[in-house]
Amino acid sequence: MSPRLSDQPLILRTRAWDDYALVDSGDGRKLERYGQALVVRPEPQCLWSAAQPELWDRADAVFDPTDDDEAGNWRFSRPQPEATELCWGGARFNARFTNFRHLAFFPEQAANWEWLDAAVRARPAPRILNLFGYTGVASLVCAAAGAEVTHVDASKKAVAYAKENAALSGIDNVRWIVEDARKFVQREVRRGNRYDGIILDPPKYGRGPDGQVWRLFEDTPELVGLCAELLSDEAAFLLVNAYAARISGMALAHLLADRLTGRGGVIDWGELGLVEDSSRAAEIGLSFFGRWSDL
């Protein structure tokens, strides 16, 4: 038996919650609220006009890009704290103004967090592996739901921030690993370790701690195959997320189907997006996903 591939894509929409909102969007930018701060960031997909232009002059922080690779500088209309504590479910984490327009987490991933929370709660204390885990919000969501989590990222700084977020959340059931994701998975396969769920959120391009090079299109197929080997017999899911203009949810779904032959279950695929907190509710698609589940 092979996994059943869903015929239709899913659009997973993240709407405003207490600590975050997409307030307005348009003219190549988005206006967001992080806690109490209003933040303007570039977003080329916003081809329409802003609905509430009067709000944009109230922004506390504006990101000015210097190139097409998301680098740039922040301008502040008033002093901002180094870190702002936010919350989603059982996870508490800090938003930070980074040099790459992000704020140390990706709010559109809240749609995945909701799904992961439910998947973990459906199993007694599952073992979850989070690869390219960044600052750890997905790891903390799973841990808060009762999972035993292994979090892997090649960046010492990202893992340090993730540990800070765990302390804020009062969570101690996460194992933190600073290592190249591919090397870690290869070793886990050799050791015969298995996981009940795997989260894979690779960048388009990256470098490991020892200079290893990661390229999304060249390296993802091998890594997904290795992750398939790490799934336990009772595994619940393998979730792959990707940010790249040339990738698609359909491509990720067919990769999963190819690597999970004989597994059964269902493969869903589609797009993650943010929904504007306004009467027009404009939507911005920001990443693509494929997820196998046997829930």
C-alpha cells in the first residue's frame, strides 16, 4: 500500500491572534503587529493597494532592504526592546529585529503549529524530530502538547534563542542539537533511532557549522528519503515546509509519495498564508508544504 495523495491543495490560513496580526498590506509591503509594535516589511506579492494607508505612518519599525536576499536595515520611529515576548498556545517566545527582515519566527507557521499540536495530542508522548528548527517555536508547541522533542539546527545563535524561548515557556523536554541536519539524520539512521513524527523546514540555501553547503532543490530529496527511514512503525507524520519561488506543494507531495512507498496514510499539500485582519481580509501566500500523516 502507498500513501493516498490528496486531489486538491489545501490553503492553511493564519489569522490574527492576541500577540500578532497582519494589519494591512499593499504596494509591495505588509504592516504587522507584533505585541504592541507596528512593523512594516517588504512583501513583493502584495500587488494591490493598502486599505488603511493612514495606519502606516504609525509604524514603530520599518525594514529597508539592501538586496534581493532579504538583507537590509531597520529604521525605528521610537526605541524598541531587544526582545518582545509573545505567546502562541503553550509556547512563549521572543520576537527580535534581525538583519534579514524576519523577527525570529514565521507567523504564517501558526497554521502548522495548530496541526502539529493536534497530531501530538493524538499520541501518548510521541518522539518528534524538528530539523532546521530555527528558534524553536514548532519544537515548543510539540513539547507543550506532550512530545519528547529533538531540535536540530546548524546555527548556535538560533539554538541559543530557542533555549531562551524554552525557558520562557517553562519547557524542559527538548533535546537541543547544534549540527548539520543531514549529518545528524545520517547518524540517526545508522544508529537505528526512530521517531513518531518529523518536521523538516529547510532553507533555500545554508551552511552547516563545519561549512557544509545546503541547497534546497539538490539536497531535499535525499534528506526526505533519510527521514522516511527514521519513521517508526507507529509514526504519525512527516511534514515538509519550503520557502522558494520555484517550489510547490504539489512537488513536495510527490516527493513524499515517492519516498514513502508502502507506508499507507494520506499526503496533503498546499500553501500557507497570512490573512489580513481587516474587512477585506486580503491574503498573502508565503510558503508551501507537503505532509504525510497516518493519524
